[in-house]
Amino acid sequence: MIHVGILRYANNRYLWWSLALVVVSAILYSTQGGFQPANGGTWQGYVLGTVGALLIVWLLMLGIRKRSYSSSLGSVAGWTSAHVYLGTALLIVATLHSAGQLGWNVHSLAYLMMCFVIFSGFYGIYTYINYPHSMTANRSGSSRSALFAELFTLDNRARELGAKSPDDINVAVRSAVERTAIGGGVYAQLVGKDQSRFIRPSSGADSDGGTPVSNRDQQPVIDFIAGRLPKTNKIAETELLQELLEIFCRRQAVLRRVSHDIRLRGRIRIWLLIHIPISVALLIALVIHIITTFIYW
């Protein structure tokens, strides 16, 4: 995973390389003028465009390098660090190449797609630097599997106690456990949308009666169980309901951690689902840009 060490790899080697590239590109751009204003069609513009195109192709090769485990062409950490800094420098190189001359054409499309890829990369850096730490803190040092193991234990205990409870409590407990929604689709994972439900038994309902209602954050079923405590006169039943209440409160805390973990992991992965396809589309747009340039210019 990307972390702060990647950005500081080899004493910021690739940061200095990128700054040098930007300075040289700026100097080259400044030599334009005279009869022909700065644009991508001057020899300086062609040089900047060639550098930018080569950078795009090289940046796309990071995915290949990550999967080439026996490669001796530098470490993955070094490639990733260079990817970050040279990708940032590409934004300036390409802008100087275009001289800010954008319009409704394939050339501008390639430029805008490049900007989208680069800025999505910035978001990726942010997620890989910050979210792993947040995930570890959210789990309190344990693993996701440990959270699910604890949830499994709580669910089993809740069912056992529910079976010993009055019918309405048993219905509520069993349905709350069985209808707990974890994860879901992409949107549900990213925003942490909770679609959990439970059956709220009507007065005098049998084991199959009641109405399914929202059980968001497990709070409705907790309130339902807590609402029964003042109505019971039996010590054994009171103790049983109190233990159930404790289990569901603990279960609520575990589910919050699981949901937050899923949300953070989803935000780490979602940018790749955008970044990689758009990067491939950028390569296609770049090829079209080059071909049309040589044909029509």
C-alpha cells in the first residue's frame, strides 16, 4: 500500500526529478514566440508533446511492473514514487504543450481525460495514505475476521436467549439477526447505507405475526426490547431481557465497526474502478490525438 514513505522514497529522488522536468519544460516553452505564438505545433510544442506522450505510456506501465515479481527494473516502491511525482509533472508538461488552447476537439478531449486521470490519482494517494490507518483504528488493532467472529458469537447467543423469551421478543430478536444487512451494492458500501429490518410484533402476535420495519443501526430493535423491561414482573424474564439488551448494544457497536470498515475499504477500491479504465481510454485518445495531428497538421 502507498504510505508516506513512498512519497519520501530515496530522499525525495523523484520529487527532484519532477521539479527538474517542470523547470526544463517551462524554459523550453518560454523560447517560443516571434512570428508563431506558443502552441503545440512549434518544434518546442512537439518536444513537449513527445515528452508528455512518453510519460503517459510509462505511467501506464506501473500496473505491469506490480505484477512482474521477478523484474529487476527497480523496486515497486520506486516505480510508485516516480508514478506519483512524474504523473503530477505531466499535468504541467501537457498544459505547456497545449499552450492552453482548448476547444471542442479530440485534442482537448485527450487533455481533459489526462487531467481526470491525474486528479483521480491524487484522490487515490489520499485514500491509501489515510484510510489504512483509519481502518486499523476502527478495528482497535484486530482484523475484520475477528469482528465477524464476534458478531457470529453474539448472534448465536441472541438466538438462544430469544428462544427462552416471550413470543414477541423471540420474533423481534430472530428477525433482527436474520435480516441484518451488511455491505450491499457499491453505493450502499460507500455511504454506509443500512437496510437492516426486523419484525415488530403486533400486540398478541404469534411467532409468525408482525410487520417488517426498518432496523437502521439496530436501534429500533434495541428500543423494542428496552420498552418491554418496565412491563415484566418476573425477575428471570427481567434478567433475560437485560442480557439481550446488552448483547444487542454490543452487537450494534460491532456492526458499526464492520460497516465503517466496509465503507473505508470501498473508498480505497472505488477509485481504481475509475482510474484504470479512464487511463486506458486516455491511451486510446492519445493515439487518436497523435494520428490526427500528423494527418491534419
